[in-house]
Amino acid sequence: MTTVDAGGRARRIVEKAPVLTELTFDDATVFPFELWLRGEHLRMDGSAVVVRLAQGTSTTDGCSELTFASTDVRWL
């Protein structure tokens, strides 16, 4: 899956087992759609939210902390 952070950087995450989300999607999935990821809120950074991905998960470029616009975050 690929997500875009608050800085506009595309972040690719490859899950071998469902850790961040229980949703199933494939090549026939219609994008864009709302995707809920498991993570831990670390801090607010102005109008952005810094989140650490759950269970030591990281993006393909090694990033485990992502910054999202606060308007893109749904609090549970």
C-alpha cells in the first residue's frame, strides 16, 4: 500500500501479514479510499500529526514514523 505524508512524500508499506489494517484489497480495488492504519500518536507538529506505525512496521525506505495532516487523521 502507498500513502502520502504531510510533506507530499509517497510512502510505500508492504505487509506480509495484516498488522496495520485488516482490510483486503487487490488490483481490482477502486482508489482512492479511506484506509485506517494502526499506529501510535507521538506528537502534534503544528497542524500535522506524527505517528509511529504499529509493531515495528516501516515503509520500504525504512521510515517507521510518518507525519500526516491532522485533517487526514481519524482518532479512535
